[in-house]
Amino acid sequence: MKPRIFIGSSKEGLYIAEQIKAYFSEDFDCYLWSDDIFKYNDNYLETLMKEASLFDFGFMVCTNDDWTKSRGVEQGTPRDNVIFEYGLFLGRLGRERAYIIHDKAVKLPSDLQGITLASFEVNDGVVTSYGEPFDILLERLHNEIIGKIEIGLLGMLPSTVLAIGYFENFIKPVCEYLTIHETIDVDGEHCHCSKFKVVIPRDLDADIKKRALIYHRKQSFKELQIPTDSRSYPLYVSIEKEGNEVVLSDMPTTLNGIDKAIDMYLRKGHIGKTQEQQLLEDRELRNFTMVLSKLVANDAFCKELICIETEK
């Protein structure tokens, strides 16, 4: 699943929003406000508040649509609803993930003064940024948010906390034990662990504990206890060995907590899964994998052993 971007604008500024969507669509799932976001019989405000939680980034295009008289001076201003939507996404996603992309000619709220914002100008229908093609601005913005994703800046999602706990309380101590002791006892044989696979489930459709058991049995894995200084950890070990090499495997059962958190957040009162629930699950699984990967990459013992893959 790609990170998701919501692009808001006025009707008059939609052509600029469409250019932004076209530029970002290769690496992101982009949605304009006009892309069937608002359903029949749904409340506009409630839909916006819910949708803001389903996106990773929000872009609000502020164009010169209205005239506002402030302290005796008339100036061009963006539509009120675009500023409102920016405030909503700002509150939901935070300053690092909510962006204003504005026409240099418009007057923005004074609270935004002093903040570096992406700006453009329109001359004879051509959009530029400080004399450069509009794509140059979009490229800078694209590189900036890619950098934020790479350092894990997707907020304190439930999956972030679960990934940190899984790493610190399970992955790290087991890898330290395997590295220091070099061999483990498997059916009375001293074996060397060549790889430790962390298998991420494709979805959260079933109890992860039961799913892990079924998965490892199908893969001909058997359960093994790994003793560490603090406690013993249950793991699965491959019974297929080359010499004395074995492969360990684990599916993070802590992910069960994400499913329950999503049900509580959406106040689920039905059987089955809505599109919103699936989107939240996909995002949490992606974020869990990303955070865990970065924690592993920064630990000398773990990065030599851990291999993260998706359930097949």
C-alpha cells in the first residue's frame, strides 16, 4: 500500500490540484476532494474528520477565489472551506504532514506568517514558482515527504508503539542471545542460526496467534524456546537443516492489538469490514513494518540476523 495524500482546493483551483495529483500519483495514492470522497447521506463535517485520519498527508491548494476587506484593505483570499480543511488536517496529522500550497497573491491567516510555505503564481493560465516550472516546486515537496517517510515520520500510530515494544522486548534480546551464544539446542543438536525471519501477516482478518500457528505448521516449522537473561521466548525453527544451520521464524502476535484499536476507533457495530477499516489496517501494517525495519537496521546484532518478509 502506498502512502495516501488528500488534495483539497476550491472548484476554481481544481486544475492546479489535478496537476499535483498527476505528479504525485506514481509514488502515492492521491485523492482530490472531488474523487468520490463524500458519499450520499453522509454528513460533510463527519466525513472530513474521518477521512483526515485515513490519509498520511494533506495538501490544501489556496487560490485567489474571494475578496476580503481587512482593516480597510481589500485582498484576494482563498475559500473559507479550504482553510478550514487545512486546520482539520493540521490537527489530525500534525504540522509535518499538512501542507498549504498557495498562490503568492492570496492573503493567508496571520497565524501562518513566518512559516515557509510552498507558493506559486499564475500568469495567463501557466503555473510557475519563482519563475521556475511548477514541477520544480512539486519535486522539492515530493523529496521532502519521501524523506519524512524514510525516517518514520508518520506519527505516533498504534503500530509505532507496538513495533517499538516488539523490537525492544522480543527481537532485540533474542538476537543478542543468538549472537553471544552462537549455537542453540534443537532436538539435542547444537545448531547455528543463519537467519531469523519476521513474517508480517498480509492482513488482520484473523486472530494472529492462531494464524501464526497454522502458517508455521504449513511451512514445517516446529516450536522452540529461546532462553534469554530475562525470560524464555517461544519461536519456530525450521526442521530443514543444512549441516547445523537453522532458520528461526516469528509472526508478531502483538498485531492483534491494532485490529482491536481500529474497531474501537470506528465504533464498529457490524459484521464484515468497511473500506475505511481496511485502509486503516493497511496503513498500520505498513507503518509497523517500516518502524521495525528501521529499528533492526540500527542494531548491530539484529541487522545480521533479521529478515522481514510478508506472509505468502
